[in-house]
Amino acid sequence: MISYENKLILAPMVRVGTLPMRLLALKYGADLVYTEELIDWKFLRSKRRNNDILKTVDYVDQTDGTIVFRTCDTEKDKVVLQLGTCDAERALKVAKLVENDVAAIDINMGCPKEFSIKGGMGVALMANPERALSILKTLVNNLSIPVTCKIRIFETQENTLKLVELLVSSGIKAISIHGRTRDERPQHAVHTDIIRYVAENVSIPVIANGGSKEIEKHGDIYKFKELTGCTSVMLARAAEWNCSIFRKEGLLPIDTVIKDYLKLAVDYDNSPSNTKYCVQNILRELQETPRGKQFLECQTLEQICAIWDLGEYCQEKQSQYQKMGIQGRWQVTPDELEPPHKKSKVMDQIEVEGITQMKVCFIRANFNDLNLPKVRLHEWAGKNGHKLPTYDTQQVEKLFRTILTFNGKKYTSSFWEKNKKFAEQGAALVCLFHLGLTTEDELKKVGSIMK
Ligand code: FNR
């Protein structure tokens, strides 16, 4: 069972807190690492799989093959899964799924984004303490691992303490407090006094958060800890910008951090887009330099790695993984996808006369950024002097289908996709097939033809 005393913690950060960054934080000295916030209902669409090649446990979204959560043994006793939820039963279902793969579960009660608030999650739970309490109680009473939550502060210390006392009554093992109110933004000063007041008045460990603006070197973490009177400190932006902030020996140059990060991204077959996002957040204003601009042009992991002299490392690792049978990220076959019956019903209502159609679904995980159907089609059109195709997307309820027009002909996939981008790619696959630029066998290989 993990303890929350005297810990340096990587905060939950959407898109940043994926496996490579968590492992990097641990390598540099973090004691605990939080995942990015994972939304309960999205998580429930996933299936657990052992990835024998990477030696990871993957939770794979069954609707598109993307990886919702990837974890490995190195972090097993140190990773805290943060959930976005507004519902005790759903939260428990997810927690039960992952109970044996993570060290603890945290509930996000501090996110002020519209998406969260509208869904009754994040800070919305601070305005609905009874619901917040019931979620925590349900988890505490039914799980074998610790449960915690992360909140923001109210305007007064008394109101903040009142809420914390109520939440503590659920049996949670610790509470993280971001010392800003729901309307304050990162540039506002952090209210260390309110965090301190709560820490002095509750019986469980309080984890101080919100100090990154003043944390430029490792020693500053302890100043923040002292100011807040907390036992543990959680860092988001300071770690996002330079993860070696966790090193007690001192900060490393960002090129070293990027290299260390990229090796992990390659080792764990992280997606190029997520890798790029994380490196962008390390580079920040350096994206304006010639090398930064070159980096922004990159689309594959290998191209990114080459800038930091790791091109060969990436190539070797990727070909090793390919030989072992990995193909991009998870190969998902249509049989494993959600049954398409709901989609077919919608499809039947639409007239498709004069349109070449096939039932092809676009499975993002089976493509890399360079062989996306649209990229291939546009490249071919360019090389052969054709005008680029146009895309017209229809939406019915929450499903999308695109009619692609190319050289006066119309193409579509009768498989309704969950977003516009995927629908366009699906239509592009149909067009590629009819132009003879991809074969049925190839389509089957990427698992795209639906029965
Ligand atoms: C965040 N934050 C956040 N908080 C949370 O509870 N769940 C999340 O998924 C995220 N996502 C996220 C992404 C990014 C890019 C940033 C910068 C922040 C908030 C974060 O955990 C923290 O509370 C604040 O950033 C304040 O702490 P720092 O940055 O001052 O250390």
C-alpha cells in the first residue's frame, strides 16, 4: 500500500501524463506519478490486453483501437490513475477494471474546463459535495487500493476546510489541493495560506499543488512545501517544461531531457502525435528556432528522434518490434469493434444513389501519420496533376459520414464514424481502393473492411 508522506509527485496532466513522461519523472526522482485524467465512460469502452512485445498492459478503446491507458511493471506501485467522473457506479466499474494494475485511484474535482463542468465532473463536484462524497465512499468501500481526490480551493480557508473535512470522512487516504479557486488561472498567485490552513487542520496527508510558477529548481520545491505546511508536493507545469525538476542533483539541459524522453517514447511505442505534443511543451519558445521549426514539420517518431540524434535508435527499435509482430499500435480487426448494428440503422435512412460505396471503417491505430488515407490520396492527386478531393460530411445524431468528390466521382464509406476526421479518412480509403491505389488485401490487413 503506497504512502503519501514526503512524496514528490507528478501531477495529472491531460496528454502530458502518458507512460513515457511518467517513467521519465520516476527516473528523475518522482515518488508517485499520476496519469492524465481519464474519463470514466471512455475508459469503459476499453478492453485490457497484455502487450507481450512491449511488456505493457494496454487498455484499448474498442471503438477505434486507440490506447486509453498503457502501463508497465516499473510504475505499478507508483502510478495513480486519475478519473474524471460524475457517477459513483461508473467510477467503481473503471476502478475495478484497473485495480490490479495501478497503485491508487484519484478523482478529479478540480478541473474548471467547460467539458468537465457540463458533465458534472471536475470542479462541478466541489459544488455538489454530496455527490463527491458518494463517489469517494463507493470507491473506498469497494477497493483494495487507496483512493484520493484532487480539488481546488474556495475563496475562504473556512469553506475550503469544511469541504475537505467532508471528503476526508469518506476514508480517502490523501487529498491534493491546487491552491487556486475555480475562476483563477495559472498566472494568478497560488494561495499557499489556504493550503496550509487545511493541512494543519486535517488528519490525512495534504498534497500541495499550484506552485510551478515559482519552482525553477529542485530546491524551490521545498520552499513551496514549507510555505504550504504540506507533507508532499505535486508538480504539473514545472515537470511538463523540464521533468528533471525532480532530480535532487539539479536540472538537466532540455536537450538531455528530450533525449531521455524520446528513448522512452520509442521503447513504449508512444504515438507520434502525443510524443510531439510533449516535446513541444518542453521546447516552448524554442519552437521558433530553425531546429524548432524543423521539429514542427516532423510527422513520424523517427523524424522527431533524428533531430536529437536518435533516428537510428528509433529505426532499430521499430524494426525489432515489427519483426516481433507489432504493427504500429494495436491492430484491431473489425470483429473486435463495437457491433455496427446501431450505425447500420442510421445508414439505411440515407440515399446513396450515384455514389460508390463500400463498408470500410477507419481504424486510426492501424495507420501512422504518413500513410493516412487522405495523405496518400492527396499526394497521388498532386503528383498526377489532379485537383484535390473535396469532402462533404453528414452528421446524424453522433455519427458521421463523408461523401468525397474526386475527378467528378463520388465515394463514401457506409460505415458511420464517430467523428468527422475519421469519416473523411474512411471515404478516402474507398476512393483509394477504386483508384487501384490500395488492394482488398491491404484493406483487410489494416482491418478496415466490414462484413
Ligand atoms: C493540468 N491539470 C490537470 N489537473 C487534473 O486534475 N487533471 C488533469 O488531467 C490535468 N491536466 C492538465 C494538463 C496540463 C497541460 C496542465 C498544465 C495542467 C492541472 C494540474 O494538475 C495542476 O493542478 C495545475 O497545473 C497547477 O499546478 P502547477 O502547474 O502549478 O504545478
